[in-house]
Amino acid sequence: MHRIYLDYNATTPVLPEVMEEMLPCFSKDFGNPSSMHAHGQKARVALDTARERVARSLGAANYEIVFTSGGTESNNLAIAGYLAKSAEKGKIQHLITSAVEHNAVLKVCQHLAKGGVELTVLPVDRDGIINTGELKAAFRENTALVSIMTANNETGVIQPLAEIVEISHEKGVPVHTDAIQAFGKIPLDVKGLGVDMLSISGHKFYGPKGAGALYLRRGILVDAVVRGGGQEKGMRGGTENIPAIAGLGKACELAVAGLRDNFIRKKALRDGLQALLLKEIPDTRINGYHGKRIPNTLSVGFAGIEAEALAVRLDMEGLSVSTGAACSSGAAQVSHVLKAMDVPAEFMNSAIRLSLGRGSTPGEIDKAARIIIRTVAEMRGNSRRSGR
């Protein structure tokens, strides 16, 4: 059976070109980049090349890139690290975020709140977008940081980031954005956006797992979350994972090079899939339908269906999908994103996420649509026969 993978927001395969970049770092060029000898300096070249590639892909300077183990660490370093560095003795800090952030942001914000930081969690409208008027009203004299994601991992909805930055900077407050689902799908230029910190993770755009980066605008200082030998200018201790970092750099380069064509192709496939499901399945809801979305993501609910049961049935049919974010240890739970969007219970409990990628073809998308249409009809028929 040919399996169809529609969970690219969870993770992506490593591209052959990326693997080719990584392989020498495992064997031939295996040195420690902190060593002064020739072996170490070869590794240093790989590290510097990757930093340059990541910086170029974001419109940043090389010295503004800090390598991490992935998106979660990048978010923690940005939020907890910045607040720790900017804290004034005896002064309580205030942090602003949104209700639809990934747990890699929400959990660190909640942890900081337990330690005395004042936290404002902005609500969103029914399309998952914050109200910038409410953002303006949320600022206080002690507001230290705003952290709002670029695009949502479950719905794909894009936040008005440039406006968020403008409002925050007028108040003299820096902005961090979790761009982990946005990078490689929409253009991102840190200077154009004006953001002060931005997080990315390699395995979301055909790079390896275990490699990420944090953009830190010049002049923005953070306290280390991982302490050790002073690597990454003292902001991230520990010997650098050179193979993964080299792969990250190459993946960034490829993501930007193919951005326009991939955007057009994936949006056409996603929109076609969406249209088919809406046409053929009654009582279907697209979450975030009226919002601006990244091109590959579709969050869809079917009244009368239980999401986990549907995902299992689709898996048996050879179709890999997600019931939401794939970062919750596989636990079945109500999506905090859809809850914040006030999605009706019958659609919130039945929502699955379909996310397309480079490997998605028109034939696969058509077949996937037919599988979903048939499976939903069968499950609804069974439910009616059982009297539920």
C-alpha cells in the first residue's frame, strides 16, 4: 500500500542535498570547532558557513544568529533568556503573549508567571487572529516583552506581525516571534518585519531534527538557558552539533531558493483539497477559513466525528494526518488553539490537521480527499446505526 503523508507540519524528511552537506561532518570533518588544529578548523568552517546561510535566509547579519537544539530551546532562550537579562532588582516584569501560541511559548510564559512575572494572554477572534487594539491596551509601564507567533501550527493562520511590531516598538518594547511553522512557507525578512527575536527549527523545512536557530537583533541580550563552555558567544553552552547545524544551514538556503514556486504549488493543492471536502462532506468546517494562512495547512472538522477515531481510521487506509499539534506526547486532548477560537464543540472535537509538503502530488491529494470523504461517510453511517 502506498502511504500518503499529510503531516508535514509535524516534521519533514531530510532532503538529499541536506544529507549530503551533513555526511562529511560525521566522519571526515569530525573535529571540534573550538579546537585550534586543522581538524577543528574544518568544523569551524562548516559552522561559519551554516551561520551565514541561516542569516542570509532571514535577512540578518551572521553575528545575529545563535544555534540551538530546535524551536523549543530557541523560544525558551528568547523569552526566559531575555527576561532574565533585562530584569531589574525588585522590579516585577510584564509579558504579553497570545492564547494560540505553541506550548513551547505558552509553557515557558506560564512557568515565568509562577515565578512572579505578570502575564497577559491575548484572546483571538474566531479566525485565530489577535485584536491589535487589545494589544495596545495590554501594555503596562513594566511590560518587558511581547511574544506572538508568525503563523499557527494547527490552523496556519498568520498574525499581523508588522503591525504588532510597530505597536510594541512605539511603547519601547521588543518583540519575539515563533516563526517555526512560517519559515520556508512565506517570505520572512527580519529587517522588514522589524522583529527583535525570531525562532526557527530545521526539521520543519527538510532539515534534521535537533537543530534550530534564534535570530537576536543586534543589541538584544539574553541570559543563557544552557550554560557551559561559552559557545555561541556564551548564550548556548555545549559543543555544537556540527552535522545538524550544517544541515540546518543548507535547508535554509534551499527553503528560500524554492519559496515562491513551493508557495504557489502547495496553495493550489491545499485549496483544491479544501474545496473537495467542503463540497462532498456536509457539516464541515474549515478552522481559520477567513484568516490569511500559510499555503500548506488545513484544519478541518466534521460534525458527528471523533478526531482521534478518524485519524486512526485514516491511518489504516494509508493516510497519515494529525489531530492537531504533534508535540503533546501523543496525548488526546482538546486543542487550546481551537478552544481559544471559540470553535463549536462538534467541530473542535472532530478537527484534523492536513499539512502538505514538497512530496505532495495532485494525485495523492485527490486520493486523500476520496479516502477522507468515504471514511467520514462510513463513520457517520455507523454512528447513526448504533443510535449515537
